[in-house]
Amino acid sequence: MSPGNSLRKHVLSPEITPLIGVFDMFSASVAARHYDGFFVSGFGFAASHYGLPDIGFIAWPDIVAFVQRLRTAFPTHHLLVDIDDGYGDPEIAAHVVAQVEHVGASGVILEDQQRPRRCGHVDGKQVLPLDEYLTKLDRVLRTRTDLLVVARTDATEEPEILRRAAALAETDADVILVDGVRSVDWIRKVRAVIGDKPLLFNQIAGGRSPRLSLPELERLGVDVAIYSTPCLFAAQSAMDAALTELKASDGRLPEVTNGVVGVAASLELLHENLRRRQPRPEAVPA
């Protein structure tokens, strides 16, 4: 089964599908011990690859190269990829989609923001005219083969949110995302206007959306939950704490005890990636 169809099967199943945001190969290695699906977050990738905020700096060849490395190391994981606005006009967006599908992405999220773009959970977002976005989305949908496509709106005015969500639901997009949704009530409103289309919910620590569990989201009719930044924010917190402790101890490393990672534990994690790449032995006929 192709990566796109595998993810599509999970999205259409009765249970909600969680996808964990990863920002580099090491964060993906840790996440793979806990979850079967990754979200290539623009926030995390911009922070990790460029050391910059997610406001339009990402170049599409960098995303394609990252997805290719992920697919090599994690051959069976779902890979949903944030491609912002497609990085340009409809032709560029279609080219990017063809490239990420070729290297093994399971799906992409295409937003309707116009540049300069912003993270979906901050102020200052502006959206393209709806017809202009629908033209780009249609070009992407006609380009993909099996790739799952999430149509995303970043509209902030309430009537426009519902107008765009309804319009996106009329397309051949597989899943609908309204980013930065502010309340449970608005999840219900969006769910009502998109009919039977699968719904994706994005929550980020400190963002605009409510903190909800998977069972709570499932009861609200959400089909996919993406977690953009738990690995990134945890890494920032842990690294800051470790270096603060190192400075306070005059440069003496901590003893490797329970809860402290040393050489052996880190190498074991990395060797798991090698083992995934090895072909499975063929079954011996009885």
C-alpha cells in the first residue's frame, strides 16, 4: 500500500489518528518509540534547520530532502508534511507536491495564507482570495497520485472561517483544517459545515486552540490530531536545564543514572534506525 493510501486508511478508520511533530532526525527517532505517525511541522523545521521563526524562510528543496531522510529511516511511519502555501504560485506548489510524494511523503497540508506568512497561532495572518487558493489547491490535487491532501484555511473572521471551510469541503481534498481555532464551540461549527469530510485539529502549547485530549477530540468529530511542537519545546527546555546544571557544577557532567541519557542509551536509539532499514527475513515455507 502506498504511503498516501496507508494514511488515508487510518484517517477514515473509526479511531482518531495522532501525528507527532518532528523537527530533525533525532527527534523523529525518539518519537518513533511512541507513535506511528509524524508531522513535519513548519514551525519546528524553520527553528531547527534555519534557527528562524516560521514566517516564510523555508525553501522547498530543504523540506524534500528532509522527507527523503525520514522515509529512509522510518519506512512504515505516516509522514504528513507542512508545505505552507506551496512556496509560490500553483505551478511551484504542484512541483513541490510531486517531489515530496516521490520521496515518500504520506500527505501534505496546503494553506491559504498570503505572504508574508505567519504561524497559524499568532496574529497578523492574511489569506489569499478564496478563488486564488482554490485554483492552487485544484492544481495540487490534479498533480498528486495517492498523496493525502489537507486543505487548510487561516481565516480569522468568523463568517469567513465557515465560508472557506464549506468551500474546501466541496473540493477533492481529503481532510479539512481550520488553523488557530479558538474554542470547542468552533470545532463543532466547523464540523457541521464540512459534512462528512475528515477534520484535522492542530494544537500547540501556548497557542490559540484549547488543550484537548484525543478522546475529547474524537467525541467532537475530529479525525486527525497533529501536535506541532512537543518535541521541539521539550528539547529547548531540557537543553536549557542541562546547560544550566553544567554551568552550576563548574563543568562536571552528571552521573548517568535513571533518567539521565548517556552514550549507551543514545547509541541504542540510533541503532534502532539501522535495524528498521534492514530487510525482513522471508518466511520459511512450512
